Amino acid sequence: MGGGVSSLSKICVVGAPTPSQKKEGIDVEYTFVQVGIRDSSIDYSGNCGNLSSMIGVFAVDQNICTPSVSGTHATVRSFNTNTQKVIDTTFPISSESSRAQLENPETTIAGVPGEASTIVLEFVNPAGARTGQLLPTGSPQDHLTILPSKGGEERTVRCSCVDVANPTVFVNYADLAEFLPIADYIDGRATAVGETLERIRQSAAVKMGLDPSTQAQPKIAILRDPYTDDDRAQQVDIVIHALSMGVLHKAVPMTVGLCAGVASNIQGSLAWEICQKSNGKKTGMIRLRHPGGVVDVGAEFSEDGHVTSAKVVRTGRRLMEGAVWW
């Protein structure tokens, strides 16, 4: 709340499912809201992966639903109204209080101090979250013609438009470096690169059938081959820099990370090309390095190529309870 960055300007409105949803096994429904950081705009077009991982915990602790319990773990099935998608979260639960148990020293997350309980976040049938299609343009790779923000000749830029968890436009670092000071931009130096990336994002949005003026959707992310000794030591598959609401993200939006995980399994996509060069992986989990550390994301496909799930491990804790005045 009030941090001046997109990752701290978010709301989830959580409630009980409708009778028809309950018959389908839904435990809770929620609506995600992205609040503008430059103005008072409200955007309902997408979803947030990190906040999605806490919906089940919140619903159990607030007695909104009764989870399915297996041994020491509970699973809550939520329905996201923004994307009309189902999401499962599985987490430890106390047998005494029936509340989520979030302080077990089980796993660590980049950028978060200490160890905490494992929360498995699984997006069920996640493709087509906004457009209804895994590949909204019908191709794993497209070419956009754009005019750089500082003028000059038109440029053709490769991109992959993929819609999983949130629609995302992926571009290649090496391609951009041919005509943009992309390294300076990522290092935080003043450049006009952000304006050019917004032109790319808007052009891709049109191709995807989305409103180019909606800043929250689609997202845009820059993909790069692993290039440091540390990348190789940690077996990184892809280096990623994502933007949210026009600003470089300090880590990676989890929905974008999940989308990249699925994209790496789509032959011909930019993510797939990088993975083939890095270690030849074709299916399963991949490791992303983002500005805050590394994260493993995975995808499962049916025999006919349908994306059945995308999953990632998260942690979380209750920070406060009270009233917000505006």
C-alpha cells in the first residue's frame, strides 16, 4: 500500500463463491485490482501471481471457506474473476487452530529474508487468461515494425505474444541492443528506452486483440541468454527483466514468470530458443534469473499440447490487519 511502485499498489477483494461455483468445487472467488501509481486509475484487466498465492490462506483464516485437507496440508481452489481462471494453493495447516501455518522453515524465496512454509501456487488450465488463446496472434513468434522514441529509421523487432496467467509480450535483449542502450536502461540510467518498449508493447497489444491504452495488460518482458559465471553455476535457463505499469520490476511479476515458463516449452518462441541454447531443456521446470534472484517455474502439458497447469513455489505471511484511509 502506497509504496509508489506497481507491486505495492494492489488490492484483492475476496469473498465466498456463488452457489454454481461451489458445485464446481470452487472454495473462494476473488477480484484483483491494480491501482495506478501515477494517477488514481483502477485496472481490473489482469491478475497477480504473488497475491494469488495468499488467497487460500486468507480465505481459511477469515473462515470464508473450509479447505480440502490431506495430512498436514490444505488445498484451496479459488476462482479469479478477472481472468475467469481456477487457481489452487496448497499450504501447511495447523491441526489445532485450523489456520494456515506459514512459519515452517521449509523454503526460501529470492528477496525475502529467512525461511518459511512452502505455498504451492498452481494455475489450472492457465492458457488464454485474457484473450482465450495460448498464442493470441496464432504464432510463437511475430515481427513488429516500430519507430524508436528518439526518431530514426523504422526497426523490425521480434516478439513472442503468449497468454498464460497474464498476457505477456516477450522481446529479446540482443535484438534491442542493436539499436537501443538497453544495458543503460536496465542499470537505471536515464534513457528513452522505456518509451520505445511502450511502443512495442502497444503494437503487440493490437496484434493480440487487446486495448493498447491499458497499461496493465499485456505485460512486457525482456529475455536474455544466461551470460555470467553465476548464471552457469546456478543453472539459469533465462535471464528476465519485466516491466509493470511502464516501470522496470524489482523482481519479476509471478504471472509473467509463469508465462515465461510455459513459453519456454513452446517450440519457436523466443523463450524456447534461449532454453535450447542454454541447456537444451524442452519440458518441465526452468530457472529464471530476475533482478531479485532466481525462481523455478514449471508447466505441464497434455499429449495434445494443451497447457494443463503452471506452478511455482511461494511463501507469505500476514503483515497487518486494520483500516486503510484514502
